[in-house]
Amino acid sequence: METKKMTATTKRSLARAACALALLLSLGGGMASAAPAPLSIDQARDYAVAEAGVPASSVTYTKSETDTEEGTTVYEIKFHTDTHRYQYEIDAATGVIREKSVHLLNYRQHHTEATPSNLIGRQRAQEIAARQFGFRVTDVTFHKMELDTEHGKMEYECRFYKDAVKYKVDVDAVSGEVVKYAYDYDGHHGDRHGGPRAGHHRRHR
């Protein structure tokens, strides 16, 4: 029987699945247990909060909606605690976290102004960025490392790869605090941050 060629869509799906598996293994958790399929939006909310590692009682939801991305049904979940703001995009059928973004709230209100003498330096920023995802600097490949100013505060913008997954970490240039982090296993889609299957709980740092 003649073997049919894979379509471009099939190839993209296989590549996305392979990268998701690589991310799961790189985070040290091995394979996560399969999430119920399909997920309800309430289950997606619960998974997002559990993955964020915060108590459900501390969460205020600001968005819980169903959307369609390239023919795939996804849940867009946004919530915040007193200290962080979270945004998730979760595949309704598979439970895979397609996008995740975490922002530290209000840190600019109580930080020391940056001067040339009190910056933590590029090397320290790289160490902090890699450690955010459980890596060492020697485990990853940095492709961008810039000192930039955001809303009057200086931050190191750290971008690196590991096992075909793209990571993004913004580090306060004075305190070394992680201001924002994200990961992306499908780099052709801008801000889409791929991640573990819902139910795979990763420690929030």
C-alpha cells in the first residue's frame, strides 16, 4: 500500500507535540498524567491555578473565555493574586498549556534606582533567568541578552533556547527579581508560550 505524504498541518502538529514533550522532560517532571479530555472551562481554571502554585482562595479571576486559534478550541484564563498577574491559554481538547505569562505586580513602587555601580550584571542575570526554569547557564543557549529600561526601571531581557523550546525571562537589573517569564514551544506564533499538559504542576518561583 502506498504511504501518503504527511500534510503540513500534520507535520506542525507532530512538531508541536514533540516540543511539548521536550519541555515536560526538561522541567524534570517527566510525563504528566493525562488531563481529562475534553476539558471544561472550570477544569481549565482549576488547572491553571494549580500549575501556578498559588492557593485558590488567593485568586481573583479577570477573564475566563472560550476562543478558537487556528481551528483549535482554547480557553483563555486570566487571574491575579496580591503579588502576580497570570495569563494562560489552554487547549480544550488536550489540556496542553499553549501560552503562559506571569508578571510581578507593583515591584516598581519600592525598588532602588539603578546606577552603574549597583547593577547585578549580565552573568548574574543569566544565572537567574536559567534557574527560573530549573536550568544552569551551561544547559541553555542564550540568543538575546539586553539591558533595557521599562517604565523607568532597568531590566535584563534574557532570551534563550533549550531542547527546541524558547524561554523569556525579564530580570530586575538591581534586585535580581524576576519581573516576567514565559515559554514558547511554537515560536512561529509570536507570544504563544507552549508548556506542560494541564495537571503538570510546576513550582512557581
